[in-house]
Amino acid sequence: MHEPIDVFFSYAQQDEALRHELEKHLAVLRQREVIRGWHRGRVGPGEEREGAAAAALDRARVILLLVSADYLASEDCYRVEMEKALERHRARTARVIPVLLRASDWHDAPFAQLAALPAEGRPVTSWPNRDEAWEHVARGIRLAIEQLGPRIAGPSHARGTPVSRSAAPASAARALTPAYPDAATELLSRQIEAARARRLELTKGGFTTAEIDREIVALRRQLREGGQVREGDSLEDGRYLLLERVGRGGFAVVWKAHDRVRDEIVAVKALHANLAGDPIARERFFRGARTMAELNHPAVVRVLEQRGEDGGHHYFVMEFIAGGDLRKAVLSNRISSAEALAAIVGVGEALSAAHEKGFVHRDVKPANILLDDDGKPRLSDFDLVAAGDTTGGTRTGALGTFVYASPESMNRPQDAGPRADVYSLAITALFCLYRADLPFDVLRDVDRFIDSIPCSAATKAALKRATALEPEKRLGSVAELCEALRGEGARAGERDQAPPRERTARAGGRRARALVAAGALVLASLGVAGWRAWRLPASSPPALRTLAQECPAGMVFVPAGTFTMGSPSGEGYSAEELPPREITVSAFCMHQTEVTVAQYRQCVEETRSGLACRVTGEDRGCNWGENGMDAHPVNCVDWQQADTYCAWLGARLPTEAEWEYAARGRDRRTYPWGNESPRPALASAQFASAISPTRTSPVGSHPEGASPFGLLDMAGNVYEWTQDWYAPYDPSALVNPVRSTRPENVSRRVVRGGSWRDDAPRLRAAHRAWYEGSDRGRTVGFRCVSAPQR
């Protein structure tokens, strides 16, 4: 028999009656000896009150913070019990759950980032039926207790005497806890896990599970709102628990997951949801898995399950390689040039084996070479593999990754043979020797670039032959290239032993080259004309530093926080901005600028499904199809097109709350730049008829109008689609609210930010407007958000 779990009630004396109500709703757990509760009213005769409370708090594995204004004002509760509780929560020796009793301003409290009960964030006393509120709270507490097990590596207590700790160390417990994107996702995930556990018990007892099966289906539908899987979701009826996203490509997302059957960490590669209906994309996706399994080479990622499908989501399962990819290892100086070249040679051996069996990888690059804990390489990502059953290339006439792809892969994919992999592996070797992202000079004159690389004359000659534009002029096999690289690896090892001062000077030069290369990438993707006079605002450097650490390229990190959403009654442009209320959002990444024509074109060209990005209209005022508009925001896109583009990136449209928070921050400013009235240097919009713009501006043209987080063009240029349906605010929704479920008689979607045609009131961060979801107006575009990379 298990000992009851100790539960500590931290509450203000004024809430004694509400605490008593909660205990009644937890009576079944107490009667079954699942829990054992303690509160200050349990202090026995002769016991020292503070000492008894401290001992009970140390003993508890679940701590309930019963929140009200009196609780927040109580020195004992707020300063003593709450701080100790949060200390134990951070140490993962207890689970802390805020329970909202009465209305209060708790959103800036230290526990505000924890998942509170009731789940809707509405205090118990605000519910029309208080018993329903308590039922929500009791269920949430029961789910938390069911989830404890080895996840919390704290001591159990029998009759006050400590017993041995769980066999699972705290680090292992953390490794199996998903990186939930928000509290709502965590709660849904835990509800599904608990429902599956109950179903298992019913199955063992021979009882029907029809009702609980329906419950699981309904919960999963909520969890996958918008057709996306996320951290905390699971595949194959709970077998693969998705812990965190570790990679994204043009075809798929790679997840770190826990395989509950094997009881080990694995990698799950899931096809992008918008490609699930494309039979060609599905076949190419699973062909890559079959090829990796057939090769069965020590330098190729091992496939554990070749094909899986769960609710329309297609996936396969691989071994998890914990060391990250070669690109990140080189850029972070985690491995030396000699070690990087050794990895190249190991991958070359795998490619030679593939070529002998008639396979051509066609997408060799540093990001597709993974490293295990010992630095040994594993080649991955065979999505573009050519085999005997392939028909050539894509419908767009291009394969592979720019810079690393051979010329024939980009122009004539059907001609991409083994020497295409020779070319790509040689460019990858150049990256390892250059030790920074390669600039576009490589493509203009590869021989000249090779001459600038510090390596032997023999290695330079081999690299030049391997990267010849015409396949017939290249080295005949990967093995020939690897032979040259083995000798260079030995010489690189000697260079790596150079005196520290010399190594530091070389590293500084590499960092400078990396910055130049990064600038070239930005200019190439967004258009030189639009960025010629562009400069970073003063607020950008910290945002960009965080971006490099936590967000995908082109996105800015927006930290979690609480802000006032909506307008004071005197400022409000319409009643739809009322009432103002405090909203809490989790951290996210957001595109620094609106999605450009050039960026949208990439989706159009790289996807082939009717569900993927479609070419937008070419009516007057639409930027698509016009020369010189690549750096302008893509407009004339309907809501579905914007949503599909974000899904193609492995991202999503922002919620209305996320958009407003990103635009105005926490200080209640009126506009993204502050409270100053709009002027031409701050936004592209209509201020007076004499200076009104006649259409969009290139993105980033108004750096002085940056938001507190360094986001650009949050006011003017084009309105931006959000996830939400247009309806009045729900005053009870306080944690990143989103109307992603269509209300009755509503067909409009929320847009934010104003456009080039709008006046000052419509540029306010709180302003709400709408378009029909099918509208493709000249004044509407979008940007995407995603979860931070861990």
C-alpha cells in the first residue's frame, strides 16, 4: 500500500470557509487515503504553531495556494509559505498549484506563471454554480496527484518518518517532462494522460471503456486545435510522448519524445500537417525512412519505426542523437576543425555505401549531420533521396538547400547522381574549414573562395575538383574526396594546437566573417532596395541577441509577461476594445517584420499540394507579381493562406493577445513606439492627405517605430491576421485568450495594426478591426509566431 500524499493548504484566515468547502470536494481522495491534508487549523494542543507549519510544508508533496486579496496581503502566507512553496517547486520536490478563490490582482505575483485552477482562470466565487467550480479544482488536483509518481523526486513520508527517495533522479524526471508551450496545453496533456491511465484500469478489470474513449478523443481535439501537434501531445495511443521540438525542415518537424514501450528517448519525425493530403509528399517522406532503414550503416541515423499515422499526422521514429548537428557544433566552437573533418569523412563512408545501393541523398549539409555524445556522425534527413523508384525532382524544378545543393539539383533534379553528393559534401567541408556560415561569394567564384581557406594546396585542389559546376568534371566519387580530407584533418589537428593568442585571433576573424555572412543573408532574403537605408533601433540589440539563442531565424524573442489588453474608456476607438483587463501570455517568438513577397514565394515554389500556399491575386495594388516588390509585405492573402504559410514554417498565426502584447509591451503605451502621435518616420500610414502613402512600404522601413521587443511595422503598412474570430472580449479569459473556435453567427477574423490607408486612431496597439476570412484585401498581410527553441 502507498502512503497518502501530503497536501498543504496555504490560505488566509478570512478564507477559512472556502478552504473547508475545498476539503469537502477532496473528501473522496482523503477517504481512499490518496491524500493527507494539513493546514494551520490542524495544529494540536501544545504544538508550536510556526514550527508545525514549517514541518508540514517541508513534508508536503502538493502545496495549494488559496489565492485572494487577503492571501496576497498576508505576511505569513505571501512572504513565508508562498516563497518556501515556490522554492520547493523550482527544486521539483513539490507541486505547487494556485487555487483562485476570490477576485484579486494576482497576475504579477511570483506564482503567476504556474497553471492555476480553475482552468479558466475565473475565481471560484465568480462562478454561477460554485460546486461546478470546485469540481474543476478537485479534478485538476487529482490529475496533478496522478502525475506525481517519479516525476517529483522528493521524499515520501510515513507517519512523519522520511523514507528513501524515488529511484528516478530529478534530472531524469525533468527529461521526461514536456516543454509545454503554455498552461492550457499542460492541463490538457495531463488530463489525457490521466484518462488513459483510468482506461487502462478499466480494461484490466474487464469494464467497457467507451465513455472514456470519447473523453480522450474530445481532449485530443482540443489539444490539436488548428491541426498542429505540440509539446505534451502523444502519438500511437500515448506511446510516444512529445517532449520538445528539436528541428524543422521543409517537409517535417522533428520531436524529442519518450517511447513508453522501449522506455527510452527517441526522435519522432512528423510530416507537416499541410502536406498530409499530398500523396507525393507522403511517399517522399516515408521513402526517406525506408532508405535509412535499408542502409543500416553506423553513420546513418537508425530508424526504429518506418511508418506511423495518428489522427491524420504521419510520422516515423528514429534513434535520438543527443549531440546536436554539425553546423551548431562548429559555430559554437564545440568541436575542432580536425573533429569536424573526421565527421565529414564518416558521413562520406555512409554516402559511398548509399551510392553502391543506388541511393543519392541530394541534401547533404551541416545541419543534416548529427553528432552523438562521442562526436561520431550520423547522416539524417533523406527526404529528397533519389532511388530506383523515384521520378526525378519536384514540380518546382529544384532540390536541396541553397549554397550546399549542386547546380544540377537546383536546375535539373533528374540528373542529380552520386556526384551531386560529392559537391554538397565538399561545400560542407568548406564550412567546417571556414568555421562560419558561408557567404554567397561561394556561389559566385568557388575557386577563389577556396583559395582563401587555410588548408593545404592538395586539399584546395581536391575541393576545387569536387565543386566543379559540371558533374563530369568533378571527382568521381565521395571516397576520393574523403581521402584528401583525411590528410587535411591531421594537419588541422596540428593547427588546433597553435598558441592560444593565435587561435583567438583566428576566432575573432571568423566571428567577423560570420556577421558579414548573416548580413548578406538578410539582404538577399528581403531585398537590397528596401534595406539600403535601414538601421536597427536602439531596442534591437538585446532582442537580436536573444533571437540568436532562442528563436528561429528572422524571429524575435518575446518573453512571458502580463499586460493590460484593451483601452481605457476614454481612449477606446470602439466598444470592442473594452473592457481593459490584465492578460498573461507565455513566451513566444515572432517574425520581426511582416512576411514579405519573397518569403511567401518560397512557400509557393516549394510546396505542391492544393492545401499549401497558393499564388495570390494580381489585382491592382497587390504586391504579388509586380517587379521590385520582393521586400514589401505580401498582401491580398486570405486568412487560410496566411495560416497555411505559418503551418508550412512549423509556426502559427499569433493570438490577438500575443499580437497586442508584442506591439505595446507591459507599460500600457498607446502605440508600439510609445505615446507620441504618429509621424512619417514612425509608421507607413495616412496622417494628412498631402503625405499619404499610396501603397505599402518595404518591411523595416520605419525602425524608429519599433515595439518594446524590437518588432517592426506593428503599426501601419498592412493589417495583420490573427488566430481569433472577431467577437467581444471574454472578460473571464485571462491567460493568452484566443477565440479559435468559431462563435455562432460569426464569420469575421480579427486583424491588428492598421494599414497604409489608415489614420492615427487605427494605428493604436489596442485597435481591433476585422476582415471576412475569405477576403484578400490590399491592406492585409500577416506575420507568424512559434515556440522558443529550448
